[in-house]
Amino acid sequence: MPTTTATIALSSDVTDSALSLSNIATFFKAGSRTNGMDTMTSATKILESTNQVDLFEYTAAGGATHNFLYINNPSTDATEYFIITFGAAGAGSPTETEEIGRLYGGDWMLIPYGAADANSDVCIAPSVATAMTVEYMLFN
């Protein structure tokens, strides 16, 4: 059985009491605690406009309702960011989308992602029109 495991460790001194926690998750197929996810799609793209583009576009043949999506902004410029949106969108012309958040230089995200229908696109829009690199992986 293939095994994919995600580990996160957080610590903070923002409050009077120090915070430290960690967690580990193993990615399993939907409805299973024994069958690991056996497919990974990964890519690195360089975007050179501020147009919104689809990272993952729903297709009836390839739609899967249980995935994990990792997106990374490897930029060393803390002012450059990607706007991450979810919804029905086309490259360059957003329609009905919901902003998930912004990934500034050095930020990354890992989310569960279900491509259930045509309203399930994950899109990004760079903050600048110069070459920005995005890295992403989809586990399913």
C-alpha cells in the first residue's frame, strides 16, 4: 500500500504562555483507513501576468471527491503573493469564485480538496506581471 504522510509542527510565543503543537496525518482514499492514496500530480509553473489561471480544473472523467492539495509560493520576495480562489472560473476572467487566501513569498498551504463538479476549480492570480513561480501537488 502506498503511504503519504503530512507532518506539521507549530510553536508560538505570541501569548504569555508558549504554544507548541504537532500533528501527523496519513492520506487515505475516501471511505478507507487502509488504502493509501496512490496518485500524485505535481508541477511547477511560471506565471507572467496577473490573470487568474486554473491550477486544477474539474473534468467529469477525472473528477475525484477526495484529494489533498499542496500549493507553495517559493518566492524570496515577501511582497509577491498569489490570490488563491475556489469556484467556477476560466483563465483570465474570474466568474463565481471565493477567495481562500493569499500566499506570500515563502508561504504554503495544504488543504483537503474535492473536485465534485464544475464549480470546483482551484485558481490562482499572481500579484505582479513579472515571472512568478508556483509549485503544487495533488494527492489522490
